[in-house]
Amino acid sequence: MRFTNKNEVKIVPSIYIVLVAIFVTNIFVNIELMSSDEPVRFSHYLPNIVVLFLGFYVHRIGQSFDFDSDGETLNLKNNGVFFSKFMEYRVKKAEFPKRKLGKFRVSDYYFYASVTIYISSSRRRGFKKYTFNTTFLNRKKKRGMIASMQKIVDNQKSTA
């Protein structure tokens, strides 16, 4: 099974642009307020603080996700969205043989979703842990990914 969430993350650059426009507009409003006789209060800066938090949140979750379980290897990859047409940044990838997948855990909160995989290592005792952001993955693809990885883990247990 192979899929990506490129279509779902196309909205992220638009959200970035809107948040920057709101932030700049609020800065100009605050400059105007400072030049007037009205005292500047914390409530004048509150919209900028909220927009900054939203910007950090969108930056955190705004990642594309690629999954490929065809063949003998399992490939998972996160990549940033904003400059992804020009360069790869914020890249996190894991490519390993299917037999090394020890277990996985899917965390699905309302505003954030991730998959954590545990890969067995021959060099050291225990598992190596990778976490991938799957927030913009639609429900059908998420169920397919879980079924594919569950099948791999079940095959591991039946052969062991």
C-alpha cells in the first residue's frame, strides 16, 4: 500500500499567508494606537499573541506524510509543506525491512495525530522509536496504514 497526503496539505501555505497578513495588520493597528492619546493595554497585543500561537501550531502540524509498504521495506516520511516544491526541509524518514517492525502506536487527538513506530535493532537491546505526524491524513488512508502495519506485526508474531 502506498499513499501520501499531498492533496490534504495544500491548504497549509494559504493558512500561513492569512496568519502573516493578520499579524502585520495588527502590528500597524498597534502602531496607530501608540501614536494616539489612548493608553496601550495588554488587550491590544492579545490578537498578535493568539496569531503567533496559531502560527507555531500550523508550523508544527503542517507536514506532508508519505507511506509505502510495497515490497520488502517499509517507508515512512514527513516533510515540510511551505517550501516543499523547492527543497526538502524538516525531513524525518524511516526506511527499514518489514521484519524489523516491532510494534506501533497511533495517537489521534482532535487537533493532532501521529504514528509511533518501534524498530528492533541488532546492535543494541530494545527498540528505536520514530514518531511521524499524520494530522492531515484522511480517515480512509489512516485505516489502511494501520491495517497494513498490523498485518506486518501479526506476520512477525506468527513466524516467531
